[in-house]
Amino acid sequence: MSPKAIALWLVAVAVLATAIWRERAAVAQHDPRLSTGESGIVMLTAEWCGYCRRQQQMFARAGVRYTALDIDTDAGDLAYRALSGRGVPITVIGQQVIRGFDVKRLREHLQPLGYSLP
């Protein structure tokens, strides 16, 4: 490979790396953990998700106060990407991220906040 080809390749890699870094930095600003503190609750959800509906019903019965972000909206999508989402629901309780409908972990993290799940 010629020195000119190597230089062009290195420039292309640098440009790509810069673009990736900027994208990740922009998305990181939307991480729900930035606003939950130690006791806030955010649930990433989708209308089409049956487990999300079950969890929302469980939260309603237990009186859990939380913010729901639909991943099919811009705000929800950015939060989903910030958490490297691969499915829903994703629940942020304080600084803890619970992936999926994991009742045991939800109880474990909600109980210290005074919530009792059915």
C-alpha cells in the first residue's frame, strides 16, 4: 500500500471515529440516569409491548410514581440508545438499570423507596 493510500485511510478512520464519538456524546445527554438521582423512576416502554403493559399495570396497582418514555418517540428513542437498549421494558430506578420484566429485581429496588409490588 502506498504512503498516499495509507494517509487517506488514516484520515477516513479519523473522520469516522470523530463522527461516532460525537453521536455517542449527543446520545449520552439523554441518559435517564442523569435525571433520576437516587430515587427517581423512568420506564422505557412501547405501546406494542405486552410486558410493558403488565409492568405499567403492576406499577399502577402499587402506586409507583414514574415517568414513562415511549421508545417510538424521539425522546424515548434517545434514552433507549443512551442505555444501549435491546428490548423493553427498561426501568431506571435511581442509578440502577433493570432490563426486561424482572419482577424480583423491580421489587428489590422499589422496596427501599417504600413501594410494595403485588
